[in-house]
Amino acid sequence: MNKENKLIPGLPSGFEDRWDKKLLLKKKLLTVIENNFIKYGAEPLETPSFEISENIGSFIAEDEANPMSDVFSFKDGDKSITLRYDLSSPLARFVAQNNQELPSIYKRYAIQNVFRNEKAGNGRYREFLQADFDIVGNVNSSQANAELCNLISATLLECGLKRDQFTINVSNRKIVQGLLDELQITEKKQLKVIRAIDKLDKPGFGIKGVEDLLRKERKDTSGAITKGADLNDKQVSKILDYLKIKDLNELKQNLKNPLSQEGIKELEDFIEVLGYGLNLDQVKTNFTIVRGLAYYSDFIVETNLNFKVTNNKGKEVDIGSICSGGAYAKLISRFKGVDIPGTGISFGVDRLLFALMQLDQFQLDEQKPVLVCVMDQKYLKNYYEILDLLRQNNINSEIFLDTKKNLGKQLTFANKRQLPVAVICGENEFKDNTVTIKNLKGVKGENNKTIPMKDLIDEVKKFI
Amino acid sequence: MNKENKLIPGLPSGFEDRWDKKLLLKKKLLTVIENNFIKYGAEPLETPSFEISENIGSFIAEDEANPMSDVFSFKDGDKSITLRYDLSSPLARFVAQNNQELPSIYKRYAIQNVFRNEKAGNGRYREFLQADFDIVGNVNSSQANAELCNLISATLLECGLKRDQFTINVSNRKIVQGLLDELQITEKKQLKVIRAIDKLDKPGFGIKGVEDLLRKERKDTSGAITKGADLNDKQVSKILDYLKIKDLNELKQNLKNPLSQEGIKELEDFIEVLGYGLNLDQVKTNFTIVRGLAYYSDFIVETNLNFKVTNNKGKEVDIGSICSGGAYAKLISRFKGVDIPGTGISFGVDRLLFALMQLDQFQLDEQKPVLVCVMDQKYLKNYYEILDLLRQNNINSEIFLDTKKNLGKQLTFANKRQLPVAVICGENEFKDNTVTIKNLKGVKGENNKTIPMKDLIDEVKKFI
């Protein structure tokens, strides 16, 4: 290959490499989340990245004319296959397929990447990790949904968040659904209305943005126009009135239709069960949350942080929900032969990590290796003996791999990698059966120590 | 949705769901592998599933006319993006891109899925997990490659394999490369020859299969024809002679060309350094291994199990290599501005797991939850107090979620899920401040025990 033909390394837009501190913290966060999922009784499930397109469809596309415009689909023989865009649709397919073998109440967790073929930017990625916990089966929904909220709270507390740093907002989709039915808004327009309300807390939206989307159209600051739901004045004003109500009792007085009343009753029952646990104060009813996904049927939840985070451009931003979900009565029954409801939550791992990294409450446990330096090629066998001794005692360790470098360069390398300890031995040490260890994090000039070989393990352990 | 429109749940061919024991064992295996990667001094790296197609290409396609026929590619604006088919190509792209920030000797591990758009079947999946460890930089290659073999051995031993149950086969690609050059085989034909040799140990191949592929064509048992490398008689016979040589000294006498001699010398140096460690007996030279991937330049390694495994059809099969790799001098320098070699290995996690599951040497540590039964709705608050107590003591636990079921149905559920313990409390217990626990794995009729509430945690711990 000549020089002109050489490639320029880079990634497609909307994708990111992860390494170093950021990845180590992510791994630690995943361990916390996974341990809590297990603690709450869930079993792991892993489904493939690809599904048959029609089996998972897309519940997120905003473009009606092209409902699969936001997913990655491939032609596969006479079928079409699609990379999953969430973990709920594959769960529904899996449960429908394996229903007979699963316990009557099936609690699974899944921690996997999802793919969205959307425009990237502003911290939005086209591949990102979700961590989901779901309860599938004909259960007491108050109990099941209270479990979800208890799990969210327990997990976030274990991540180092304090109780006043997050709020779990809950509502019941039946409440707003009852209102939409009452206002005789056509089914086709209803999802548009739900998505308009869902945008209320998005930057630059607010009540005016929602109103524009309920009416004919919304023009954003860039001049781009989004088509609205085209509701009439009465419909718009009733919905805006609804969004102003904060109190469950006031809501009960205002919405007299049976479906809204049913939703309110379910929310009250949920709050009662939640009160038996430790997290009642973390949870607030909030009737402006609706969740944009079409499959939610009743209980819905969004978890928000009560502090602002600073984005990469140094600007304070509201990071949005870090753990959301809800109940889906019909998602699984799209498949033949099953009629089982489910309810679940999904942690947005990257978002949560982004917020946690700004707080300094979530610390890294580093496990960097001890470096065995190679001072003299003729002692290579001895260096390997030291290396094996360290590893047999379960101490992460490595031998310097480029025998042409002097000690200075080896230590520069160790410092660049922030290694904790170097083992440095030459003729004197091997003659006396001793070993010199250097504490690389210590005070300059005072960190070399020559000790009997038999003390190596104990001494090294002091510095790692 | 009416009944006729309902979907039939299923997966595209070549993809699989994982759950239950198999997934739990896989997770345990990954922990063992990852801990050894860290122990040997590597840092984690996570690259996205998609790469710009030209940056990773495909080094596996057998179809010359369509070199990207075996990967999943997707049009993305004016670019093409491809799901990674291995973890070495993304590593090369990453190192080329971030070279300035990385340490001069960069050891990274990556545990991620790869995608191959091949015909599925016989345990071959189109998405599978690889676990890679690589050393990138201008290092002493004998030391670096010895580290790889030490790591393979340490990891497999920790998986429960005994020393006589696996062999790490090594060779040096320069040896066969020297021979091909000497025989004046054109560059275009060389990769075909390498791939023909690589198939030697595949079921149904053997020396005759290789010979056919070196000549005009090979017809397999189904009658399908594969085009061969079309070598002349002398070239074929020299290559077949080479494949019969087992001994390094004999090889040294037979192959006098400078490149083969260089490869032999590198192998000898590697063996010397390997001898300083604990795994010399695990490693054997084997000149019939060549590795089919085009980018290997010198050291190559394949790890084989010394026992047969039984496939899903009850037939004994040779499962092939469970950990392979080698050195790639030029993979990274395909990119502008870098000229760094690398060497690495890749564990085939699914294959290794498949073999381990047949041995019974790799055991599962289950962490199933304790079940708090709901005997009477009016004590729900008390049940939640017990649940919180268990969880606060870090005991995995759950409350039964369907309050309409009697105790018998709750215990049936617990048994189906193989839960270890049920907590069963009614009026008597709450009056006396006691609690009844049932050991679900104990002898029938002798497993109920009513104890003071304060002893709950200690007693439950005995059974989990």
C-alpha cells in the first residue's frame, strides 16, 4: 500500500469509542445496576442484536410516511431484519415465543446496546446502552410498579446519589387517555398529542411549544417547521388546563370520565403499596409526563435529577430522564397465542454516568498492574519468576516488554499509565536475595525500598 | 389488532436468545476471562458496533468477486458503514486515531459481539462474542507472544480445565511465507493456499482436501465445488511435504530460504522466553496451523482441546480452536501516519463455554432470590418490612406479586424457579414476633422452621 492510498482513521457520526476512566466508571456503574437487578429477583436475558423487522417494528419513528426510518434494517434473503431500537420489543417477542417454559411471573433484566438511526449530536448517540428490568405476568400492578420504583431508588442511592438529588415522577397513561377520548380526538392524532405533551420539559419547548404542536404547526428557532396535531380551540385549551394540574385530588374533581378515574384509582393503589417500603418520599405524581412510546398503557415513570449538569460546551443543561418506563398491556399480545401484560424500567446508562461523573460522589476503584522492570537481559528468567509470584498471589502485574529501553524510559511509561508500583532488580538484589520496589505514587526521593524477597507480596500490597 | 393479523414470534436464522443456566455460565466465564485480562495488565476498550466500511474492510470473505459479501453493511448518507466482524480491525483503527494519547506499549482487552453475514448452521452464529487481548507497540516480540500464551494457559486453568486437557499450538507465518515465495506462488494465489492449509483439521478435510484445494478444485460430499489455487505439481508436492514435518530442527534443515529461517529463529526465541514462565509444557510447535486471516504476519497461535465434545445431535465432534490469534505487523499501518505492530489473541467465548459445559468442571454459583410469600393482604405492610430487611442485609429477595394466589401456587412458582427459601408468615407469626422460613431444597416434611424475627437473617443465610 503506498502512502497516498492510506486510510484516515475515524468513526461514523453518532458513534463513540470508550476507554480509560470513562469506561472503567461505566463498568462500575453497570455492576451496581446489575447487582440490584439480581437483588430484586430478576434473571438475565440476552437477545440478539437483530430481530425480524415485522416482529419488532418501530415504536419511535416520528415520520408517519416512513415508520421504519429511524432504525437500521437489512435485507436478509426474502426477509428484512432490524437492529433492536429498545429492549422491550425483543422481550415481548421472546416471551411470546417461550411462554410455556417461563415462570408465570417472569422477571428478567437485560443490559445491551440499542441502535437508533437518528441524526446524531448533542450527546445523542446512534448506539447506546440500556439496562432494563421488567416484570411480565398477570400480577398485582400496584405491587409490581412499586417494586420498579423501589429498585430505581435503591440503585441510584447505591450509585452515590443522595435522596434529595433525584425524583421519580409517576403518572398513569389512562388519565390522559380518558381526556383524549372525552375530547373526541381521533386515534391518529392521539399519538401526536402524547408526543407533543412529552416534549413539555425539553429545552426550548415549554407550554408554548406544546400548544404550537397541538395546533397547526411549530416553528423552532432555526425556522424548521414541525406539523402539529391540528386540534380545535376547545381541545387545545382543555389539554393545556390539564397540564396545569399538580394535585391528585384536584385531578379527580376535574376529570370525571371513567378511564381517567380508573387511572387515578390505580395511581392511588400504587402509592399505598409504595408507602409500605422505604421510598415514598422519592416518588412524586406528575401528570405532565406521558412517555412518547406508543405501547405504554397505564403506569408510567420518569426519573429526573434535581441538579443541573454541565455539557461539553460548559453550558448548564437539564439532562432529562435517567430511568424511565411503564406498563405495556398489549405489547406481548401482538403475537399469536399470548395475552400477558408487562411493566418495566430502563436505565439510560450513558446519561446517568454523564451526570454521576460531574458529582464526584461515584469513585473509581483502579486495578492497575505492578510493573516488573527489565534491568538486564541476563536476568530475564528471574524477572519472570517475580512476575509469576505476583500473579500467583492474585496481584495484577506485567513485565516491561521492550528490553531495549533503559530504566528511565520504563518508569516514564509506568507514570504515563499511572501504575502504582515498579519492581526494580539488578545484580545486587539477585545476589542478596532481595528485591527493590518503588512506590510510584509516593514522595519523590523517598520511594525506593530494598526488602527481602520473601516480603515482596506483603510490601507490594501496601501500595496497591 | 385482530387475531389473523397477529405476529408469529421467532428469530432470523443464525441468531440465538440466551437465558437461564447457559447465560449464567457465560457470565461466569466472562468474569474469569476479564479478570485474567486485567491481571495481565490490560485496560478495557469499547468501540462501537459500526465502523466506516473502508476502514475495517473484510479480511474474511472467501468470495473474491465480492470481498464484503460476508459482513453487514449499511448505506449512511454518502458513506457506507459496516458492523464489525472481528475486534482486531476496530483496534487498528482506534490505535491509528488515538496513537498520541496511548502509552507506547498499549495493552487493551475488548469483550464484544462480532457480526458475520454467513450461512448459519452447525453451531455457527451470525452474531457471537469474542474476548480479545492485544499488545500494540514496538516490543520484544518473544516476550509479548510468551505473555499471550501464559495468559491463555492461566485463563483456561482457572476455567477448570486441567493441564492435559488443552494444547496451545504455535507457529510463525514467515516459515510458510518463505516457502510460498520460494515456490514462486503469485501473491494472489498465496492467500488461497494459506486458507487451504488452514482447513487441514476441519471435519472431512484432511490432507486430501487440502491437496484438492491446492490443485484445480475440491468437490465436497454434497457435490459442491470450491475453486482451488491451481498450483503446479511441484508446488503442491513441496507444500504437502512441508505439512508432514513435525520437528523444528527438521524444518530448519529443510527450509533454507531466509524468510523461513527468520521465522524459525523467532519461534526459538519465543520458546526460550516461554521457558522462563510456568507454561512451556502447554505449548507445542505445529507448522500446519497458519490462520486464515490475511493480516497475520509472523507469530500465530491456536488453542485446541484434547478431548472430543458432543454436539446437539449427540455426535462427537472436534470443536476447533477455542483461543486463536497472532501478530499483525501491518494492520495498523494501513492508516496514515502510523507504523506500529501488534499481537493478540481472541477467546471464542461461545465455543469454550460449549466445551466447558460438557465437562462438569465449571460450576455455577446461583444467586436466586428468597421469596417472601403473601399469605394475607392485610399484612402487606409487614411483608414489605421483611423484604426490606432482607435486601438491606444484601440478600437477594422478592415479594410474591400476584396477591390472588394461595400458598400452594406461590410455592409451585418458587419451585419452578428453583428458589432456595420461602418466608411464610401469617397471623400467628406477626402476633408472636416470629417468622416461618421454608427450605425449598430440603427434605420434604422437615423444612419448615418458625424462629424469632431477630434470627431471620442468620437463618436464611444458612440456606442460600
